[in-house]
Amino acid sequence: MSEKLNQLKEILGEVSDLNHAGSVLSWDQQVNMPPGGGEARGQQLATLGKLSHEKSTSDKVGKLLDDLKQEFAGSDSDDAALVRVAARNFDKTMRVPSEFVSEQAVVTTAAFEAWVEAKKKSDFSIFHPHLEKVFDLARKYVSFFPPSDHLYDVLLDDYEPGMKTADVQAIFDKLRPQQVKLIRNIKSAKQVKDDFLHKKYAEKKVWDFSATIASKFGYDFSRGRQDKAAHPFETSFSVNDVRITNRYEPDNPLATLFSGMHESGHAMYEQGINPAYERTPLANGVSSAVHESQSRMWENLVGRSLPFWEHFFPELKKLFPTQLDGVSAKTFYKAINKVEPTFIRVNADEATYNLHIMLRLELEIAMIEGKVAIKDLPEIWNTKMQEYLGITPPDDAHGVLQDIHWSAGLIGYFPTYALGNLVSVQLWEKINKDIRDLDSQIHDGKFDELLAWLRKNIHVHGHKYDPQDLVKNVAGSKIDPSAYVRYLTKKYSDIYGL
């Protein structure tokens, strides 16, 4: 290894340490921190962010990268990938002033605390001034970069490198009419009974069962933990410290099971990254869409499948014999896959979920372009919900305030949820060709071979490859909705007798 590469790795390791320290503080803010600690926490995160930014954009890093790009030109080694990804990060980060990084940390920390209060009181006016600042900063961030085809391209690229707004819109334009057609066909079919899902279920039993499922999937609790938060999430401090959070909803108690599956899917990805990448830019998922493909795969393709519940339903029924009296595994399977427009995105069925994302993409683009005033957002949100899903939220908590992402400044993130759905099924088709008896293994509660396949083909590579190249190399094509449409059509035709 060259001396220059050693020097670069040392600096990048320190940047990684600072960023992970910030992640620990952010995790603590959502899990443990008392509400009064918000202002101080914002300053702490601002300091760490500024130090990380200044260290990662130093003249020394720039010079090392210039020299190493020449040294590793034409190579496909891990070190060459490290230099390529670090150079891309450097090019983006150096455009953003450290003062902006500090300001964004303070603004988003305050915005999160305001969002928690606003959601609890179902009052958008509490969050409104903070969201104004978040989007003002997002537009300011875009201004640091060269003109692109669309303002939103700069934001999207942070989460899905190389993807353009026009690419996403083209994919959604192809997907939307097919999903709408399927939903209409389902609406005219005999509806599924699911009243037993909304009875009272003991929170601790549901919580513990969620952890049991995550463990059986392969989430390593010796390198992770599950805590409570207002909005479920996964966060990684190292390959050996990957944490998830979950929540319990009294009116939808079994949602805890599926959010636990979702977050453990993210976490297993992070736990499976090559340990040699630790403290480098390669030590994380390659993109948000690929990350979401992992969480949505475990949540939906595994966790909402009939073979899965043929194995786990007897155990669930032992825990809740009264609530599930007279309910069969097949009936339960149909219930958890019931297609019905819902207010809350994270609880949406697979047939309607992507419509939630398309709605949010439309609103984010409109707000970045300045075509939608933040003060009018609740009304516009409700109008769009009626337009997309045929329902109108009863209050702000079930509408515009339901997601944490905007409070954290994650503008450009939402489209990757739908893209992740598509990638999950593209990978699933390949997995089923390679593991011929996968359904039987899931039926027997065995996930080792599935996880090993994901470890080998996706997880271990971390950020070594570009996301579209990784998907194409593994699944045979870049992100495309065709496989997802095939999957939905078959699944719901069987459930609803279409």
C-alpha cells in the first residue's frame, strides 16, 4: 500500500469517527434525550459536522486524491474504489461551506423537536416555521452546485448517485397507471376481512416477537439493539454496532412486527459489509434505493408471504389466542396484505405504497421550485391524498406531519423508497433462480441461505460499486418496474381471485 493511500485512509478514518459520533448523538436524541436538550444537541452536532467537513475538504485531502486517482487509474481493486468514492464525496463536500453544515445541524435539530411536538398535538403551525428554514437551506444547498437539468437532481444525487429527476419521473410514469389499474381491479373484488388485526394486543408481547423474528432473520443482536423511537429507523456506528428502533401503535398493534422486519433488513445490510472497509467511505450501503431494497425485501417479500406465516403464525397464535381465535394462517396472510388506501405511509399495503411516494415526490419538487408555499402544505397534502388515494386525512398527524424525513432535512430521499421496492423484486427473481427451494426454506423458518446470498451479492460490497451498476450486474438490468408489476399482479390476483 502506498504511503499516500495510508495518509488518505488515516484522514478518512478520522472523518468517519466524527460522523459516527454525530450519529450516536442523533440516535440518542430520538431514543433517550429529554426534550429540553434540543438546543445544546444542535450545537454539539453543528460542531462535529463542522470539524468533519473541514477535515474532509482540506487541501491535503484534495492533493492526495489528485495523486491517487492517477495511481489507481484503470484499476478495479477495493483501494481504487475507495479513491473513486472519496473523490466523488470530496468534489461534492468542498462545494458546501462549513458554516452551512453547522447551520443545517442547528436548524434540523430544532426542526425535529418541533416536529415531535407538532405531531403529538396534530398542529402543523408548530412545525411550519422550521420547515420553511429546512427548505430554504435545501434551495441554498442546491445553489452551491453547477446548474443541473433540474434543481431536484442535486438533492436526489445525495441519496441515489447518478439518478436524475427525469429518470425517476419516467419510472413512476410507467409504474403509476399499472398500479392504479391493479388497485381498481382489487376494489371491485370481494374484500378481505382484517378486523382481528385491530384488536388489543399486549405491547410487550408484540415487541418481543418482533425482536425474535429479526433475530431469526439473521440480525445479530450482539452487534445491535432495538429501542423505541417516534419513527422507526436504522443507524450504523460501525459494522459491529448497527442499531434499529421501532414503535408500537395501539390502533395498529401488529405494525410493530413489520417495521421491525423493515429496519432489521437495513441493519443486516450494514452488518454484512466487508469489515476491511471500516472507517472508510465504502463502509455503508451503496445507495438509498439499494438499502430500501433490503428492508422492503425482508418486510414484504419474506415477511408478508404465505410460507413465512405458515411457519410463524402458530407461534403468534399461542401468544394471542383470544385475538386470533378462529383465524387460519391463510386468513391472516390475506389480512396483512389487504389492499386499502391508508393515511400512514409506513403502514400502506404494497399495492398503494408507491402512490404515497409519488405524492411526496411531487410535493418536494414543487416546494423546491417555490411553486408551493409551506403554509399551504396541509391543504395541498390533503388534496393530493384525495387525488392519489381517494382519502382525506382527518388531521395533520395523519397527514402532512406523519413522516420524520423533512424535519431531518432529508429532501430527495423519498423517491428511493419506491425505487427500493422495484430493486427488491428484481433481486428476488434472481434469488429464486439461484435458490430453487426458497419458499420451502422460508416455510421451515430457515433464512441462512437467503441471507448468505445477499451477503455475497449485495452486502459485502458496501459502496464499492455504483448503485445502478450493482443492480445490473446482479439482477441483469438497471432499475426497472417490470418485475415489480409482475410480482404485484400475481400476488394480488391470488389473494383477490382476479
